Amino acid sequence: MIHIYLCDDEEAVLHQIQTALEWKIFMENYDMKVVCAAGCAQALLEAVEDNRRSVYFLDVDLKDGEWDGFRLGRELRRRDPHGTLVYITSYGDLAWRTFQYHLEAFDYIVKAQEQTGPSAARCLEAIHGRLMEERRDPAEVFSLRMGEEIRHVPLADILFFETGTKAHHVLLHTAHSRMDFVGSLNELEAELGGRFVRVHRAFLAAADKIEAVEWKKNRVRVGGQECLLSRAGKAELKKRLGESR
């Protein structure tokens, strides 16, 4: 289910948008739910679940101390990088402000008495259509946490995983980067086994990125980099390659 969050310090506007969205969800039978309608940033942030890919309707002109809609949007982007932001404003074109804050907004809704709710409902219909289209053609990604940041790496970019130097840490290698995160190769192998092969107790390699195998030197070249190859890894590779040697 997709969670929807609202934040506007005008109670009448907040109520109008919530009512319109809930009616739209009910009538169209969307797998969505308004889980929080808040009048301040802190109340919204306390309700948000990180990395859930939710939908956020935010008042640009939020009068909440140090918080305005754009700063709130930036914090939500940090917690939920793939969430959908919709801004509610009393003004016309504020798109340039999203560039200033490095934000990508799905839409802007201009407050206009009785039209604000219907505009939000039409916006939700467009969001639902986009999300359904993405589900039909999903971008396959691997998500990991690095400190306070959550990163999403396309599976197609990953060369291999390697046991880290620190206990319970794993290194993710792409052609141009290396990321350190808390994890286990055993768990990764179980999760990604179809696309990756355990060539060594310390290495889990992308099967389609293996360029060469040096059987006698116990090495595997993956995307221009080398991984160790164990006896068990050789057996697994031969099985994958359909070889009998």
C-alpha cells in the first residue's frame, strides 16, 4: 500500500485536500491511504516511514519556525529518495525554487478556494498512473544504508560484493565506486542468487559480468576487476557454465 502524507498549516485547506484524496481513493479503489494530515513539519516527520516511496502533498508557504515546504521536501528526499513530492502554493510558478533546493516535484497545486481539493484528486490520479506504469516495468535496484543515507544502486551496475575488513560489513563494487555497508554475503547470496554466483567465501560476483576465469590461478575477472576463486566457487561456476571439467 502506498502511504500519503499531507502538511499544510491552513486547517481548511488541509481538510479539503484530505477529503478529496480519500474520496478519490475510495471511488477508484486505489491501494493507497492518507496516513497523516499534519499542520506542522515535525508532526509529519514523526509519522514518516523512511524509504517507503510514499506521496507527499506539502504547503510551500508553511509557517512553522525554521521549516518551509522546500526545506521539509529536502528532508523527505533524504529519508525517502524515491518518494513523490507535490507542492501546494498560493502563487503560480515556483519551479525555480525546487532547483534551488535540488528537488524534483511531480506537480504544483495552486490554492483556489473550492478547486484545491479537486486539483489534488486529479494529481493523485496522475501519480497513481505513473506508479502503476513503473510497476509494470520496474527498475531493479539494490538498496543499502550508508550511515544516515539510503542508496539505491541498479543491479545492472553491480560487479560484485566482497566481505569488508570490518566485521559484518560488505563492500559493493561497481565500475566506478565502492560502497561499504552492514550486511552478510550469505544473506545477499540468498536474496540475489539467481543473478550472482558465490565464487569464493569472500566474493559474490554478478554472473553476467564475469569476463574470464583463470582456473589454475584461482582468479575471476569481473568488469575489469579481480575476485578470488575457491574450489567450491569453481564447482559452482562450472555448473553455471554447463562445463564438465
